[in-house]
Amino acid sequence: MATITTPVTELFGIKHPILLAGMNVAAGPELAAAVTNAGGLGVIGGHGYTPKVLRQQIPGNKAGSEGSQRTFGVDLLIPQVGGNARKTNYDYQKGQLNELLDVIIEEKTSLFVCAVGVPPQHAVEKMVGHPKHVTKALAMGVDLICAQAGEGGGHTGDTPASILIPACVDAVKGHKSPLTGKPVLAANLAWGAQAVWVGTRFVASKEAGAPKAHKDALLSAGYEDAITTVIYTGRPLRVRRTPYIEDWNNNRQAEIKELTSKGIIPVNHDLERHPEKSIEARAWLIGRVAALINDVLPAQQIIDDMVAEASKILLHNASLVTVKSKL
């Protein structure tokens, strides 16, 4: 099988430029190990973890994942709290960020992903949903910029990939990576990215920690079923359409605005008054690509198929370029 070499594959010593999105429950140690063993870079989602739990979730530290490669990443949500930040933002790490970072360093984590907020200066990747976020991230000395396009599942902006990625690539021109000393710019892939950050496709993998209900919701999703709402976290979150979410989005916008302006998460407020709604209020995070996913496959096959398809397209596109001889 052909391989695609980019600065990211060389930086991490991986075979394929495919990174597992750190999707909390779905991206557990089993899936992270499977992605890494298949040639990509497995990233576990550390949202809500204590330092002890995070260490237990590291691939290779958990029963059943022995023998896996130790190239992996950890994704934490670190939003700005206070000041001009969203009033619904809060400290997801509950004051334990430094202890979590100690675990990440001690376990020799290859990649630390800092999402939904400006990272500490020792962070090595920042997820951005708008080109304006790139400047802030670069100022903090990050090594990689991960562009989360509007089509993606979970926390996201509304800028589509076809616009966001080229804009981010342009924004990092002239900046150098503290790790490699090379420009943080890839020209290998169509929009200038060095790798892909894959979430939804891996939710529909056999190794994913997502429950069957999540996978079923993903597999049954149509083109209009991946919608955004702020009712779960106070910031745009792309999820599977449900009657509960539709009711909030279509009929309760004034209530959403009032609650979030006070720093209150709408769903939490609703469930405190109506705990019987806990099942119907469940959120299933999916991206728009869910409409194209019809099966649950092993992570190895997902990666092999992605690389084979991408290689075919890149080789075909290269064949379209002709250079006339000057002779």
C-alpha cells in the first residue's frame, strides 16, 4: 500500500497522516491503541478525568491494551474562564490542570491537544475553529494548528473546511515550529494541511468506546441530521438531531439566551427541574460526514481505506500537471 509522507508523519514517526480526534468516551485507550498500531496517531479524550484516571487511560496502562505502541496523544478542554469569555465557560479540570500535565509529561505523551481555549505556553497543539484563533495560538508558541471545520462533530465553529483550512495555512506562513525549526505549513495535501483530524468515522469503529446507541444514531443520520446547539455547553456543539434539541433550537431561543447570559447551561437547568428527561436529552456528537457512514469497521480497515483512497486521488491529481520542456 502506498504511503503519504508529510511533516506530521515525520515529526511523530508515524506511517500515515491520520490523527484520532480526542473524543472523550469514544476515543478511549482501546481505540487510541488501534489507531496508533494501524499507523496513525491515537489521541485519547481526557475531558472530566482526574490525574489518576488519565494515567489509567493511557494506552498500554489499561488492561487489554498491552503490547500497543506508545505513540499517543491526550486532548483536554481548556476554555478561558472569566473576563470576556463566555459566561458558561468553566474549569473542566477543576483546578487540576498542572497535575494532569504532569501525567502527560511523565507518560511521555507525543502530543498534547488543547481545545476550545488559549493553551498554556507548554501546550503543543491548539484546535481552532476560525482563522482569527490562529494568531492567538501562534503567540503562545504552539507547534501545530488543528483546524476544526464547521462540518465537524462536537465543539465547532461555522466556517467550512474549504475556507478554514486554506486560511489557517496562509496564517501560519513564516512561523516556525519550536520542535522542528521548519515552517508549520504543509503543501502535500489539497488544502495545505499536513494531516487529518478524524472523529466521526472512528466513532463508527469496533474499538470505539461509544455506546451502541451512539453508533446507531450516527449510522442512521441523514444529511440534515448533524445540527449545532449551545444547550449542552454554552458554545456551539454539533450533535445528532433529536426532538428534544429541536424543541430548544426552534421554540426556546429566548430561554437559551437568558440562561447562558447568566452562565447557566440550559440542559443542566432543564434536567434539574425535569430529571425524567435525562434519556431524551442525551446528546450524540456527530459530524456532517455521518450521512456517508453506513458501517462499523475495525480502525485498521478505516485507516487503510482512507490512505488507499487518498493515494489514488493524489496520484491522479498529480497526473493532471504537465511541465513543458524549455528545449
